[in-house]
Amino acid sequence: MPLAGCSGPLSTLDPAGPSAAAIAELWWAMLAGSIALFGLVMTLLLWTFLRANAHPSSPRPKLWLAGGGLVLPALVLTPLLAYGLLTGERLLAHPRAAEVTRIEVEARQWQWNFRYPAAAGGPRMSVNELHLPAGRPVDLHVGSADVIHGFWIPRLGGKIDAIPGHINVIRLSADRPGVYRGVCAEFCGGGHTAMDFRVEAHSDDSYEDRLRELPRDRP
Ligand SMILES: [Cu+2]
């Protein structure tokens, strides 16, 4: 199975949520576009080699230059750009009617602190372990206590920078309950490679139960 290497806990090509699925689709579209373009260029190259002796000088060189240098790239790149921009727009945390769970994320050298302000019975916290409700959108408000880190759960969505003095929001959702993995995606010092975290997506009932087992945090 040639695509077996595409799975695994840190694979963007094994999406487990809508954001990651949109990114994976874009990746496949770009791969298909690049394969088509590569095939076309190689065909033209082969054609010039085969006909080099028959016609030493190319007929209408300006037409070839304009076609290959302007028209062809525009035809391939314009749809890819539009598709990329639309995908980016879909990934933003727009306000919407559905209930969104808020979780606060603080990166620091070298660990991840998670805070659940809306937990029943008061805010809870966890370290290097993120708990999500499966099947529901979650807005992660990501900041940093020291240097710039990168918050990334490859199977659930794209990366977002964790910047000191600034909060970035990323909306993610896990399709079904399960265990995923997150990492720091921005080199942040000696402990960077060990700065990973576990992600647990729970079914609706067990999510609140699991939060109740976590330590309390200040309101
Ligand atoms: Cu880091």
C-alpha cells in the first residue's frame, strides 16, 4: 500500500477534523496541479528533442514564450490561488450560531498549559494534555508566556503562532472521540523537540466528566 506512509499521529494527510480535511484537500489539489504541469513540461521538452533536427529554429518563438511563460502559469496558478484563499477563509474562527467551546492555551518553555474557563463548577486546567469535546467546534485562544511557539495538532488543523503579549484564535474540531497528538511547530530553545502534548477528544457526556477530574484553576 503506497499511501500507508501517509497515516500516523502527526500526519496532515490523515485528517480527523474539518479544518485538517480542508488543508489535506488543498494539498492533494496542489499535488495534482503540479503533476499535470510537470507532465506537460516534460512532454514539451521531449517534443523539442525529437523535432530538433527536423526544424532547427522554432516557428513563432514569441507565441511559445507568451503561451508557456504567461498564459499557462496563469491558467494553473489562478484557480489554485482562488482555491487556497477560499480554504484559508473557511479555516477562520468566524462567529457562528452553533455553540463554540472556549479553551485557553498558554505555551511556555517547555510545556503547554490548558485552561477550561467554561467547565461546569468553575475553571479547570491541565498540562501537556488537551481535552476536547468531539464533534463540536472549539476556539483555542493561544498565547505565550515567554518566546514564540507554534501550536499544531496536524490531524485536526493548521498551525497557529503562540506569541507573547498577543492572543491568536484557532478553531478546531475533532470528528470523533479519540487520542491525537500535538507539537510545538516553532523552534523555541533547548526543550523544543520535547514540547509535545496529548489530545483527547471525548464524547459529549464524558467530556464534562473528564474536566471534573482535572485540577481547579482561579476563576
Ligand atoms: Cu515551543
